[in-house]
Amino acid sequence: RRNNLKEALSLLEQIRARINRYSATHQKLIAFDMVRAYIHNVSEEDVDELEFALSAENVPLMFAVLHSTIEKRRYMTETVSKDINKEMKALLIDYVDKNYLDSDMSLTSAADYMKSSIYTVSRLFKEATGMGFKDYITSKRLKYACHLLETTNLSVSAITSECGFGNTAY
């Protein structure tokens, strides 16, 4: 269960609950096989703990060590995932803030830039800003258009074009 550590913990608990009906030797064999299989997918720092579990005479200790290493990995995976999401959100906001005046700016172009789906980009954007993608861009463009109207002598159609709006009627 490489990609679903919560499921791995659940399965481990199910096996732990069912293993009591076997002989002590068979229990050790099952636990030994589980720990040995798990060793192939762990970091080097977990290997020492798992090797200790393999040398243990106590099956509950083997399960405890296996449970501990799965929990540690699950926590690390969740932490890394949160960090990646935070970085992706920052990268996305930066991209949009630098390119909102481009009339071709869209959720699709942002997704292409992020090398992700439009659904993921839309979700990340909403989480990061509290606004939908289109509303955010429209708001930024309108603020800039107001600034240009107040500080320049440009025509409305020139400002419309400068701010990335597709047509003057908008």
C-alpha cells in the first residue's frame, strides 16, 4: 500500500486483530514477512527500527514498530504535500499577478503554466485567494483600469485594450 498510508495502517490493524488465531510460530512468520516486505519501501533511518523488529521475539513489538514507521511516513507525506500545495499556490498567484493584463490569460493558460489540470488550478487558486480565478483577474483588471482612467488621458478603448479586456463593451 505504497500510496495510501491510512489504508496500510487500517490493514495492519486488521491483520493484528486476526493473527491471534495462529500459532506463535506462524504469527512470527507473518509479522516477519510483513516487516521484510515493508523494508523495501522505507527510508534508511527506518531500517534500523525495522531490523530491530525482525530480531524481536515478540510479535506485538514487531507490529508496534511497523505501525510506528507507517505513522511516521504518513505524517511526513502529509507535511510534504502541504508544503507542495503552499508552494504551488504562491507560484500560481505570482504567475497570475504578473500576467493578468494579458488578454489570453485564462484558467487553461494558468493550468498549462503549472503543468496541472484546470480543476486543480481552480481549487488551489480559490484556496489561496478566496476568489474564483475569473473574478480575481477581472477585479485586478478593473482596479488597473480605474487607475489609468484617473491618471492618464487614454481613451476608454485604449484602456480596455491595455487592461486585457477582450472588448470595449465589457
